[in-house]
Amino acid sequence: MKKDINFHPVTGVKLAIARELVDGQEEWAVYMINLNMIELHTVMITSKGYGLIDGEQRKTSVLRHMIQEVGSQSIAKIEPIDPAVFTLNNEFWLSYYILDQIFDKKFIFTEGSMDPSNIRMIPELGLEGVLHG
């Protein structure tokens, strides 16, 4: 059972939603940033969006990703994201191993967090977006 697993607190890992220009088009994506001096193994990410659009409760599909290894002090692109879901809460549940220990954290980009006033340069990516630590 999940309650029997000893999850350790996540440190040195951040998520970002950032934009880049690809062939003149603005594209948004979700990135994982590993600031640790050790690689992360068996990285599992689930993502979903939920909230209100025009007064109606909406939910996106749940997406699941697995990355075998994210090197020390490196980044991994998780998934593209459509700006149409920025009006929702976008939740990313991240689990990974360091050696034989499991780490687990939920990152939520809340409704409105992708407002243009919150967009900053993210040095680790060299892109503009919103960083969640």
C-alpha cells in the first residue's frame, strides 16, 4: 500500500512551463529541472488539468510519462502543453528514485499562474516561462 512506502522530501527538482519559438510559432512545454549533483532514475510523471471554464467544471485527460534517467544538473522536456488549458489548474505528480530511495512531489500550476505578468526568464532553460519549485 502507498501508505506503507516511505517517501522522502523532494529537493533540487523544479518544474517549469516555458515557451519557445519553433519555425516562427510559439510553442509551450513542461520541463523538469534537476539541480541535484546526482542523476534521478525511473522518473514517473502524471499530469492533468481541472477547474472551471465558462462556469462549467472541466477536466483534461490524465497523461503519464516515464523517463528512465535524468542526469545530474540537467533538464528533461516532459510534454507539450496547450495554452488553452492555462485557465485550469495544471497538476504534475512527480516520482523518482535516487539510488534505492523513492521521492514524490505534486506540483500545481494554479489557475492564473501563467498570466503574462508571472512570466520570467528561466536561466536553466534559457527560455521564458513560469518556474515552480
